[in-house]
Amino acid sequence: MQLNLCNSGIAACYTGRSVATAAALIRARRPDVVTLNEICRADLTSLGRAMGGVSAFRAALDRRTAGRPFRCRDGQLYGMGVLARKSAADAAIRTYGGRYPAQDRNDPEERVWLCVHAGLYACTTHTASASPAVALEQCRYLMTVALPDVMRRGGTDHVVLGADLNLVAGRDPGPESCVPEGYRRVDDGARQDIIVSTYFTVRSHSTVDMHGSTDHPALLVELTRSA
């Protein structure tokens, strides 16, 4: 499940209701992986209680403060997170992440990426929102440089990436342009995507109404192992 919760308190889409809506949805749908964009640090703790398993957070960076962590209106760290269910047989949890070399110089928020290895690589990112060209460059870096480097360090494994790529399918540039061979992709008809290794087959995908609590629907994908 991919969610953009718009919970910084800064953006116009903030309602203060998105975390509670997301927690109810997680309890109802019981996903194995949840990827989260535009959250505050404490939101991950709240949503982790709804799901269980392991979690990781990575703050976006703020150009106005020389690359220190970006902050929500209430002073908490602002960024993205991953939740993943973990079985007793899973190996030790490892977290990876970084800042993109390419950034939109007109945006004070410097974009980052995050992966957690918990039986598979569960990853998320939120690429540049005001420059499709920069968003595309960031997506290509993640898929062709960062992820291969993670797998060189952490071992080859299957990947589930949920993200607000800020690239609309069918437009130029679109998300199709940054997905290399060896992956499958589905989207919400707008800016959110879930990209998975071809180890997985997408059995179904759907959007779930967030009832006006944020400006994005939830993107829910059911996966099976490929033959």
C-alpha cells in the first residue's frame, strides 16, 4: 500500500486527519508493506502500532538550513517511511537511503530515498514535485544506481517500491521512462506508483478513497509470486 498523507502542516492539502484515516485503512486491509510519503516522524510510530512489524524513517533535507533535516510545522522531522511485516525467519533488518544528486534548485526541500531489507527490499521515495525533468532524473537514479548499489551491499533480493514519483503515466516524461527491465509497474492514474521485481505478478491493483483527509488516494496492490 502506497500512501501520501500530506501531514507536514505546511501544504494546503493538510487536514490533520490523514494519519487516523491511514491507520484505519491499514487495520482493515492488513497490507504486508506500507510506503509513506509526506509524514512527520511521530506519524510512523502511530501507523506502526496499527500494523506491527518493522519500520524506518528518513527525513527530507532543507536547502535553507544547509541540508539539515526538513521540519513539519510542529518541529518534528518531515519525510517518508516504510512499514513491513516481518516473520521470525527473516534476516536482520537493514536500512539504506540517501539524498539524490539531482535536485530542483527552486524547491527548498531536497528529496531522498529509503529502503528497508526485511525479507525483501521495501522502498519508497517522493521525487521533485515542481520539475518533471528532475523527478525523472531522480527516479532513474534510484532504479539504475541506488538500488543496484544497495543490492551489491546487502545482497540480491526482490523489490517492492511504493512512491509518489510526481510523473504522470502517458505524459512526457512519464514513469515508464525510468523503470528498467526486470520490474513491473502500476499507478493510481495520477502521480503514485508501485514498482516490483518481476519475481512478483500484480494480481490486482486499486485506489482507495481517503475521504478528503489528503490529496492522494491510497494505492493498493495485491501481489503473487510469478510462475
